[in-house]
Amino acid sequence: MTKVNNNYELPDHLKLVLSKAKKLEWISLLYLISVVVLMYLTMGSSQAMKTAWLEDALSLSPSISFLIASRIYSKGPNKDFPYGYHRVFSIAFLTGSVALFAMGAFLCIDSAIALIMKDRPTIGTISISDTQIWMGWIMIVVLVYSAIPAMLLGFKKMPLAKRLHNKILYTDAKTQKADYMTALAAIVGVLGVGAGIWWADSATALFISLSVIKDGYKNLSEAIKDLMDRHPVHVADKTKDDLLDKITNEVKQWVWVEDAVVRFREHGQVYFGEIYVVVIDDDISSSEIEQALEKIKDFHWKIHDVTIMPVRSLLPYDYTK
Amino acid sequence: MKIKVLLILVVVISVVSCNFPKDPNSTFQKIKKKGLLIGVVNNPPYSIVKDSSFTGKEVGILKEFCNSEDLSYRFITASETDLVKNLKNFKIDIVIGGFEKNSVWKKDVGMTKPYDKVHVLLIPKGENRFLYQLEKYLTTSK
């Protein structure tokens, strides 16, 4: 019944999309490591730089967990994991959001303390071939480097994530697209310090940390809702996936079906679920049900694992209310 | 639209950048008017306080710095704790005494980069113009 092999989740055209996404994540990973190293070397005692640095360090996590998860997710089901490994993506998404949220909270407190204690950032100089340069300028150059390639990568990953119905990839792309805001805020902070406004630094750090908390909270809530088996939603706008309504209508049109109710949940990129049907003629053969299963699976690649259950009345199974 | 904003930003930055960084507490401007007030902790050979004469390697560095910047200067001495406290309150401008970059005062004061890979001069936190001038001197005098 179930096609068992090691790479069975995605249809062929999406396998190409996935390998492209993997390539982009590898590029992201290498690029982000370079950013994190450069920022560490230049941040000095600037609170805004520290905040932007930790945020960038943390943004390594979606890339890493995506790359790890994408090696595991399509292993076939076995006796230990009879439902397969699809949910590895949901787990990666959850851990990433917990980390982001916690880091945001830490940075918020850290920056608030710096602000309250009136901690003035001391930013020194660097001499490059006889020219004395204020480190603030170097920080700004590094911040620009941390923003522009990230933005381009984000733009490239976004459409792939939508096609793959992959939340972790989507969130990663969205965060990277918005990363220029962090960099810009940090640049304002550093410029403020240059202008002699000592609190500009910790104030912008506080601002950045609030945006990290906001992102973290949003992702965390999405991740939890997915693992709570809510009605599947689109990755981009979080509206309910109307694929389920389409399936209901399709099933209701079958000649042997009088009425039907469907229920699906997200397992990473794909959906698992049940279809309850009231059959017109009580005499329904198992081969007809198996044919029906095939039909449903061919309906859309996201529909991965389905059970069809003939029942006498839909009342106990009607989850549509 | 975005390009316009960027252009304005570039222009603004390049106009104001000439005198960046500034001191939040205008330390360097004050020094120019009133002279540099140097707190000295006795720690030979970096700074030696004997009767009312001040000598040593770091005293020499600062004297030369003041000459090159055309500043007057004055030395005072007290306990290390008092000097650092006064530095934090902007009562004195700089504290010397063979401090290392991992000094216990690290969190309370600003530091120049080491003039000999180990030893630093202590300045009020965040006075980045003053720091800039000091480090410029330290680099060129090497």
C-alpha cells in the first residue's frame, strides 16, 4: 500500500526545489559564519553591535537545522517510527523559535541594564597603514556586509519555501529579508555614539532586542500550534489551507459516498489525516477503499498518509464546526 | 525612494563624519581649555611618584602627548580607588599606573589600546574623541 523507499516524500519537481534550497542554505551558513566572525572581531564594547552579533549568531540555527532535518525527513517509516520522520522539520522549527525567543529576552534585559546603568560604550581606533580609523566606521562596514547578502539570500529562499510548504525555510527567508532593519538600527546606534550620544547605543540595542522577541514569539506560537495538530495553514499568510475543502468536495462526489468529513494535520512539509465517509450502499469492498486512497494521494503531493473510514453517521466525527 | 534615502544618509554621514567620534562629556574640548588632569598611581617603572615629582614611562608618554597636542597638564596622586572614582565622575581626565588590559577596573573605565601590547591608560568611559586623540598619538609615536 505505502510506497516504501528512502526518498519518497516529495514529487520529482519539488526534489529539485529542495536541492536548490539546500544549496542556498549551505551558502547562507558559510556567509553567516563569516559575518559572525567579523562582527565578533569588531564589536568592542558597543551594546548595539553585541545585540546584532548575537542575533546573527542565532540565525545560523535555521540554516543548520534545515540542513540536518533535510537529511532525515524523507527516511521511510520503520518499526520504530511507523509514521516516518516528517515531523523533524516541525521539531527543528520549535527549537529554533525557543532559542530566538530566549535570546531576545536575554538581549532585552541586557540592553535595558546597560541603559539604566548609563553604561557608555568606549569605541577605540584601528590603524590601517598609518591612517587612524575610528572603529565605529569599521563596525558600520561590517553591518552593511551583514545585511545586503542576507537580504538577497532571503529573497531567493522565499519562493522555494512556499513551494515546499517548509516553515523553517520560510521563517529563515523572512528573517533574513528583514535583517537589514537590525543592521540599520545598529548603524544608527554606532553613529549616535559617534555623535556623542552615549545612550543611542543601548537604546538601539533595546529596540533590536524587542524585534527579536517579537519574531521569536511569533515563531514559537506557530511551532506550538503545528505540533498541537491544528488545521493545516499556508506557510506565508497563515490562512487555512483550502486543500482540505477541495478533498471533502472531491470525496462527496464519488458515487458510493453519501457524505464525508476530513481531518488533516501537518507533519512537517506534508499532511496526515483521516476521511470519514457515509456510504450509500452499506456493502463497500476493501479494494474500492484502496482505490480511493490512491486517488486521494494523487490529488496533491502534500496529502501523504490517509485513512478512509466508512461509518454509519458523521455526527461523532464532524470536526468542521 | 529607497535610493533617495540612502543618498541622503550618505551625504549626512560624510558631512558629520569629519569630527566623529565626539565625546559625550566633551572631555577633549575641556582639556584643550583647562589642560589635562592626570591621576598617577605609584607603580614603577611605569609611573613614579616621589615627593611632588612625577616620572616614569607613562608620565613621559603623556607629557609628550600634551606637547604634541599643545596642551597644558597637571599631575595629582591619590589611592587607586579614589583616582578611578574621580575618573568615573569626570573630575580627572586620565589615570596611569602600569594598568594592564585585564585590570579589575575594566568594567568601570575606558581603556586605550595597549601601548606596549600589555599596558593601557585609563580614561572615562565613552569619551571617544579623547580616546581617538590618545590612540592616534600612541600609534604614531611607536
